Amino acid sequence: MSSPAVHLPVPRIPGRRGRLQDIPVRGQKKVLLAAPRGYCAGVDRAVIAVEKALERYGAPVYVRKQIVHNIHVVTELEKKGAIFVEEVDEVPEGSHVVFSAHGVSPAVVSAASDRHLQAIDATCPLVTKVHREAVRFARDDFEILLIGHDGHEEVEGTAGEAPEHVTVVNSPEHADTVEVRDPSKVVWLSQTTLSVDETMETVRRLRLRFPELQDPPSDDICYATQNRQVAIKKVARDADLVIVVGSANSSNSVRLVEVALEHGAKAAYRVDYVDEVRQEWLEGVETVGVTSGASVPEVLVTEVLEELAGAGYRDVEEVRTAEEDLMFSLPKELRQDASGKRDQRALGGRGRA
């Protein structure tokens, strides 16, 4: 789906001059703002789940790992009373614990049960789908080639569903060397937040070696990851510089930088906050592309736009390539308020840009 570019109102310029200077360039300064960008439905659902758990049960509420991979979101939830831990054995027995959007393995669920924790599963439903695929293929005695990054929480959770059947394939190059027991019974699955292009290149190389490689029943890479990559591809071809707002441990944010560079951007950088944007990046730059990863609240993008406006980039053109209106139900424990009535925010998670 593609739609014409939409010109947005000039963003509010900060009351006083920011760090970036308005240095003249040869042409006209402008910003191409990618859409969709920012929060996806799964992230929104997970963040609301922590907020509602705090409202319902009071602080502290414990969260295993970062609820989503964004430092700003985690910091704001900590201020409200969330406590982030690495493993459930750090959570006091009987406490409430939220599992992050990236999902957990059955071993983590069992460990939480052993400590009598009251677990709230905020796993993105699209990640849960991949877990179910892993279970089904393992039950049918397939070897599962899981395309993803070793050590990423989502990969650990998916692999944990069938550890004896899963081999992680880290890259297209790894596909050239990975070994399987039976080439006639092998299937690929993937981490949901990867580069679409790199994933399909990995699949292509795997199929050269294993012609009977089976595909999952549907594409594992989530709609939000794909949509953000399609949007930045369109922006990148006309951008001298692309700024991606997102954290370093956010796979989909890191991929956006790579995709921008691969599709024409002369330079691309990732920042958590506006104060990381450097003056030298803007030297000779007429067109700045701006986007954000799927776990980034829009306020952080707005701050970047405001700072760029102060440096002369006041013409903002939104480049939209898709509409998102997906919504997910909250975890069952949080769909009602304390009185038992259905909560108005029982649907959390609206893909929006």
C-alpha cells in the first residue's frame, strides 16, 4: 500500500535555541518523516500491561527483562514503581511479575510457578504464534532452523519451546555452514524483528543446501517490522541523512539504520534521545529522514523534529506507506478493573504512527 506524501504542520520550535545551529546549505532544508514509525500493537499492549498491573496491584510490580527494548520506556515505568530483573529468582516469592513482550521459554514459566509468582504474560501475540509453530514442528519431529540472533530474548524464548529441535542461524553466512540431521525434515522460523531482506537471503541460502526446506505457515517477521522497513526504504532514497530513534538493544531499530544505508541514505545514525544528534551530521545536509523503532514513544520523535526545526529543518513532509490499526487484547488478568467490570483499556496495543 502506498499513499502520497502529506505535508505536516511545522513542529513547535523550542522556546530557546537548541544545541544544533542553523547553518546554510546549498538547497532547501526539509525533513522526510517516515510513517508508520514508533509503537506497534505488541509494544503498546506490553507497556499498558505494566501500567495497569501497577494500578491494580500497587508498586512494586516486577518485570523480567526490559518490557520492551527502549531505555526511555523502561525508565518511565521504573518511576511508576516497576522493578526490572534479569531472572525470576530475583523476584520475592508470591509477587507479581510481568513477562516481557519478547516472550519466555517454558522453563521460565516453570521457575515462576515454583516461586509462587503471580505471572502476567505480556508476550506479543505475534511472538506467541512463532512459539506455537516451534512446538508443532517439534512434535512432528522436524529440525527447526530459527533465523535470529543468539542471546536475544525472543530467540531464547522460542528456542526454549523445543531446545532439542532448534538450531539458531545467525546470518546468511551462517546458513552456508549450518548442519542438520535429516535434510528431508527441516523447517525455518524467524525472530520477528529482523531485516526482511536479510532474512529472505538467509532462507535462499538455506534452500540451496536443503531443497526440501519447509516454510512456516505464515511470515514470522511482524507487520510492524516490515512496515517500518518499507517506509524507511522510500525515505532513504531521497535523504542525505537518516536519524532513527531507538535503543541499541532494539533489533528492529538497529535494522532500520542498516536498511536506510542499503537503500540510498548517504548517512544514517541511531539515537536514544535528541541530545545525541550531532551538529557535524548536518553539514551540507538538505534532506533529513526521520523514523523510529517499534518500541519508541512518539514524544522522542517530536523532540528530534523540534531540534531539527531550530536548525532550519522546518518543512516536514510525512511519507506514509501503510496504515496500521491492529489491536490486541490485554493479558486476561488485566481486562477487568478491581471491581470486576471490563476495563476501558481492555484492548491495549494499537499500531499507530
